[in-house]
Amino acid sequence: MEFQSFDTWDEMMAAIEKARVAADGRVKEWQSAIKTGACYIQATEYGFFIFGEILDADDAFYKSQEGRNYRLCRAYSVACPDGESGDVHVSVITAVISRELFEAAKSKGWNIEPQE
């Protein structure tokens, strides 16, 4: 995990914008096509997966140029088994999964071990 500090608000906002532009540049076509109702999995550097579902978002931000690659979601993991609402940048989504696989992960408390 990386932490940054900033001397000014403008410096922080510039870094956020730079990170968003970089993330937008990593978006694959299948990721930009992810829509409301989709379930996904996200690999993390911490050794567990995040499972999420894309929620309906009738908000101008998600339709804007800056927000086009963000999706409103509810995300779950072993670290947050009750879920947390927020948004996800589609570039970090590892794969779209079926609702059945999402429910199977839920039934196991989001504790899924990768197959070797």
C-alpha cells in the first residue's frame, strides 16, 4: 500500500486527476461495457478477492467524462463480509462473474482460495 502526502489541496487534486487519467488508459473494452446488475471479482495485493455487484446509478457523475469508467457498487470480501457501498473504477475489475458464482462466494463468507 502506498501513501502520499500533499502540501496543498490543489496538489492533491492534481494527483487524483493524474491517477484517474492513468486508470482510464488501462480500461479494456470488456471492462467499459460492464453495466448495472453485473457481478465481478477483483484480485487484491492482500491475498483475498473482492466480490461486487454493480448498482443502478442515476447520477450525473457516472455519465460525465470524468466518471464514465466508475460504477456504483456494493463490494464484499473476507475483510468486509457485510459489504460496503461505493464506486469502483472498471480498470481494477479482474473478471465479470455469474450471479451463481457470486452467491457461492457469499455462502462461503467470501473466503475463496485460488486453484493452483
